[in-house]
Amino acid sequence: MFGNIGFPELLVILVIALLVFGPKKLPEVGRSIGKALREFRKTSDEIKEKIEEEIHAEEFKDIKEEINKQVGEDEEGKKVS
């Protein structure tokens, strides 16, 4: 999640955050960041699900068209002579 950030880098970031926000505001800032990350993850998961649904719908449409061609029917479902 954090990429290539190791423990020493994370420790420096936390110390800087403590100096900037102070010990009283730091938990509130942490909760706000956590909430924002959860919302971002939730939204990205919803978008991913919608894209996957569209892909599956398109695949089913292609399969239906292929079956209709193999059976010899046109788009209205009537037999083609």
C-alpha cells in the first residue's frame, strides 16, 4: 500500500506529523485519513464491479449473437431459409 516506504521513512513521517499537528490533533487526523482511504477504496471497488458487469454483459451479448448465427436465425429470432 505504501510502496517502497520502509520503517525508517515511516517513522520520520510520523515524527513530522506529530510536530505539525501536535499530540492532541494527531488521532483526529489519523481517523480522517483512515476514513478517506476507506471511502476511496469503497468507491474504487464499486467502479471495478461496474466495469466487470459491463464486460460480462458484452460477453453474453457476443455469445448470444454467435449462437444465433450458428442456429441460422436473424436478429428477430426468425428462421433464415
